[in-house]
Amino acid sequence: MRIGLVVNPTAGRERAARFHTGVQRQLEHHGHAVVDLTAFDAAGALAKARAEVPDLGALVVGGGDGVVQLGLNAVAGTDVALGIIPVGSGNDNASGLGLPSDPRAALDLIVRHLDHDPGGVATDAMRVESAGTRTWAMGTVSCGIDAVVNARANAMAWPRGSLRYPVALMGVLPRYRMPTHRVEADDWSWEGRAVLVAAANVGWFGGGMHIAPTARPDDGLLDIVIGGDIGPLRLLALFPRIYGGSHVTHPLVDVRRSRRVTITTDMPRSVYADGEHVGELPATIEVVPGAVRMLRPRT
């Protein structure tokens, strides 16, 4: 089989770069023809992957959530299966998709799939529309304080890994202005001051936070998490509970479900998907059932 390979060499404190050659050799050892589509930047890699997709049997990506989004935007809506080797700092999408945390075990899973089930598993994905642009995303789309913290975390050189998000939150929280959001879904709507609004397909973000514990990548629905008028002190007290998912029992946290949702606000707010900036509000997020074939465990 002809397989495309994209590796983000800077992911996981450059850990992905150390796996790059080994991944290619392992795939070739099992009889596959590997086309290395890695480029100097994400835009270049995405362009190369899209150009090669018609001639590929599968696309394998190595890195964190950003390279998963890149791979998804290359193959969504096609029959080309997507495999993930989680070697990033957070690997939230890999966790939500049930992939092994060990990159070697994840590669072994991909190899077994290519041998016995090369078509992969039908998996939902999110289509995000903002300011005339359309982006595919796998895990979580955020546009409240979560998006502001994400932007700050992306700009930080230290710390790395799962500590980056909490440190960024401490920097954002004292000066954060809470906007009024309007959320319009298929058969319900919500409006009010909210500190957090997120739409989840997989349910993890921020390097291990279980923002939407009931989100599933194969149920055809989004989980919409709305954190209402929660002040700084209450938010700090609530924050540790997000890692285990128990924050959803808080009386000011509302979790609803829908296939499609449009989010607007009375203040400028950016939209982040899978940790990457994808636009500005207003935005519409829609789940597309079976949008991508994944080399992942069946649920």
C-alpha cells in the first residue's frame, strides 16, 4: 500500500523527530511504499498531503493535536484512512480516540490495521465555519476563556507539556472580561454571560482536561459545554475538577447536545480547534458523521 507520512519534528519537545525515520522504516518493513510529506511548516505539509491523497491508501501523522488536525483536513471526506502516532505534548485527540499513549504501540496498531482492516473505523469530525473559511477539527472547538488561554499557552516558551495550560490560565484570569454569548443549536438556544463555551466531538483538550466526559466520536452529536457566569475565584476552585470531568456537575455548568451550533458574542473572541487558531466569532460548528476513516480501536 502507498502510505503518506507527515511528522511534526518540533512536537513533544522534538521527540517526534526521533521517531521519524523509525516510523518510515517500520512501515516499509511491512511492505508499504512510504511517501514522506513532511515540510518546513504545516501549510506546506497540508498542501503536499492534499496533492498526494488521491494516490494514497492511508495517511499516517506523527505529533500532537495540531498534526492530527492537519491530517484530518487532508483526508476528510475521502476513503483514505488516517493513522495517528501520538508524540506531542498533550495528545488529547489520541486519548479520546482510544489510541495507545506509547508511540510504538500506536505504530503497531496502525500496522495491524493496514494488514487486516485497512479501511479503518468510520469516525465523526467537526466542520468549523468562521469568516468564510471552513476547517475540519477532531476534538474540541473553544471560544471563551479557554480560547484566550489557549492562545497564551501557544505563545509561551515555558513550561512545556501539561503545565502550560494552568500557568497560562493564571496569566489570563485577572484581566479577563466575560462576554455575553448566544448559542443557537438545532432545537434549543442559550444566551447569557459565560466564561467558557466549547463544542466537543472527542471531549479532551488542554493537555489532559476532560472538558466533555460524555462526548463520543461516533454518535453523530456534539457535546456543547457552557460555563456560565463563574467569577475568577469560583473558576480557580472549579478548574482542577476539569481533569476528571466532574466539573459538569457544577450548577453553573451546562452540557447540551446538538448536531450543529452557531456561537456569537458581544465582544471579539477567537476560535480555537484542537489547539489551533481557526477563526473569529461568529462561528458555526457542525458534526459530520463518518467524515473520516481512522486507524483506531473500534468502540
